[in-house]
Amino acid sequence: MPSRRIRVTGTPEAPLRTALTALRTELGVPENFPPEVLAEAERAAKAPAPPAEDATDIPFFTIDPPTSMDLDQAMHLSRRAAGGYRVRYAIADVAAFVVPGGALDAEAHRRVTTLYFPDEKTPLHPPLLSEGAASLLPDVTRPAVLWTIDLDADGRTSAVDVRRALVRSRAKLDYATAQRQIDAGTAEEPLALLKDIGEARERLEVERGGISLNVPEQEIVERDHTYELAYRAPLPADGWNAQISLLTGMAAADLMLTHGTGVLRTLPTAPDGAVGRLHRTAHALHIDWPHHLPYARLIRSLDPHLPHHAAFLQECTTLLRGAGYTVFRDGNLPAVTTHAAVASPYTHCTAPLRRLVDRYASELCLAPGNPPAWVLAGLDALPKQMADGTRLAGTVERECVDIVEAALLKDRVGDLFDGYVVDVDERQPTVGKVQLDTPAVVARLEGGTTPLPLGERLRVRLTQADPGTSKVRFAPA
């Protein structure tokens, strides 16, 4: 899970663009796709492998950020006559376009994952596919991996089916629009049921001890030729939508475990020391955490709009470090099969346009007893490939946040700000992090002579803001 997320609306100013370009060069981020990859993508876009089944009569819809064009998932939700719900979840069928061992396949293994920068993204697949022929855009027919998951009235899975099919999305929604329609009671049933199913799945998540962290995003918006930073707390619709993806990833993991071959997303249980540290942080942030209250239930009680709650949610991401990919085959199950945050076996399978492993997961579920030879041949190398790609994506994310913050504050060195001390180095208690009230910045705090007051408000002075070094530093005022 990312520690911080940032979105940019508008065109970044020149110093910011320069710093981001330098970062891409420093990290060796791929630039343009090689000519042979683009040529293969163009051929594939014209003639993807067609599925046998036609499901274009189902009125699917997508929910994504407004500007997204690489649409991996489309859904249709309905009630079952016998009670409960039916979730139809269409996932972009990337394997219909990518020939194993071809130029496209090799380039995807080199890139591993889409990288998101504030000014642009470095896609896993050529945009001709990822934002065109393979994307589940509205009003066009696309090949997909179609999951049909039946749930009982409590939201528990009762039946799963997965197959290839042609699908056709009818609407491209964003989270805010979906939330407004659901709240106003104007959403048609397939969308309105997102709340019912999402909330049912959230209750089951709490029951099994799983967690979903509503960590606020940092968002930079262009207004009147200048920039503003703000925090954006996720909407309920964000969480309900995520529950559909989690449901599918859990169903996929169960299929793989049943048939003895697969790739799981795993996370060991956090050590007691890490949980103890969070208890101390909660106390410092004046968050009431009785010892009898499970961690998962505490998380559900927090409001990300409150600064001290948002700060604690940010610290909670430390328990999610250490996630990886675990491969198994021929019935030899690994020692750890669960993801501690999901509190269940789980795999990544719903974002194949943006993540390499998901294409493998789809194939393992479509033919669980007899996956394609290319899947078996590439399985053992996947964990390291994904670890390297995920590590690079994390570096990009952290560095981009630092660069954007530095660019926005570069003319305000010496100014005073109000904020919360959200972290203190246990070995150097005069060093930590401050989360400003406004603008929406979380940065290093150092230079004082007394221990920092964790969880307390503090006036601080900006001492450094350099986009070139992506450094922002504050000191107690």
C-alpha cells in the first residue's frame, strides 16, 4: 500500500516539470516504446483473439478518476431471485492482445507496472492498447475476463464462475458522480447496489479482522495560474468499489489454492512491536484505543477529515509493509497464504492493464487445472519481477510527492505554518514529521533543541524547499 498518494490537476509549471523529468532520468524510467513493440500493438489492436461468449447485453459501467482512460474493470450488480446478489465483474483481457514471447510481452516484463508521475504516466502497455483497444471504455465492444460471483444476503460468496466474453460498458462514471447519484437516490439499481454490497462486504471485512485504510490523498490543483494543495479524504464510494475488487481477488486466490497452482499477494501478520508502537502513537495523538478494541475496529471508527485521525491513518500504513508475491505449484502450498490486511487469501487480478502479475492471475483462474505453458514457464520469476517493479513505483511516488511539495513552497522559505507533529524518531526525538494544516504538506521537522511533542500542534518555520533536490524541511518556530 502506498504511504502517500498525490494527484495533479492542470499543467505543472516549468520548475516542477524540470524536476520530474530529471527524476525519470535518474531512475532510468523507460521513455518511448520501441518501434517493434508499437508495431505489434497496432496489429493486436486490429485483431485481438476473440472470446466465444457474448455478454454485450449486460449494461456494465466503470468507476474511475475522471481523466482515467486505462479502464481495467467494469461491473454490473443485480439482485438474485433466490435472495442475495450477483456481481458481474469484467476485467480487461490483456492476453487477447499480447502474444507470449513477443515484443509486447517482453516489454511488459521489463516495465512490470505503470508508473504515475504528477505530469504524466509511464504505462505498462502502449496507450494504443491500454487506453484504447484493450480498455473497457464506454460504448465499444471489448474482450474481457468475466467474473460472475453470487453472494448471499449477508454478502458471503456462494458461487464463482470465470470465463472469457465480449462485453460492452454503457457508462464511464467517476467516484464523485457515483456518490452523488447514490446519495440522492437517483442511481439505477446496478449502481445503487454498490452501496448495499459494499457495506455488506465491509461488515464481513471487520468480522474477519481485515482493514481498509482511508488515507487522505494530497491533491495539487491549478487555480488562476497558481497552485493549491489540499487533502482529499476518500468517499464511501471509493471503499465500496474497492470491496468489489477485493471480493474478486479473494475468489481468485481460492480458485488457485483449490487447484494447487497460483500466485498470491501475501502479507505476514505485523509483529507485536509494530502494533505496540501504534498504540503509543494513538495515545500521543489523543486517539482513544482501549486494549480490548481490535485494531480493525479502531480503524473503522476514524474520520480522515480530522487532522489527528488522518495522521494516525498515515502511520498505520507501516503495518502493511512487507507485502509480496508468493508462487506455488503442484499442490505444494506455501507456509503463508493470507494477506494480513485482507485477513484472507488474496491475489491481484483486477488491473492487468497496469500490473503484469494480473495477466498471469487471470489465466490461472480461467484454466485452473491446466494453465497455459507460458504461464507455468514464467511463474517462478514473477515474485522478483513484481518486487522490483513495486519498489520502483514506491520510489517514484515518494520522490514525486517531495518534488511537488518543494515546488509549491520554494518561494515561502522563512514563512511560518501551523501543523501537527505526526511522527518522532525514537532515537532522535528532536527529529520527526509535521503535517501542515494548509497547504497539504507532510515533511521532515528538525532543528529544535527539545524533544518534539508527538500529536501536538506546533508552529513551524520553513527552512528549505528545493525542487531540484526534492527536499522540504521545517524547524520549530
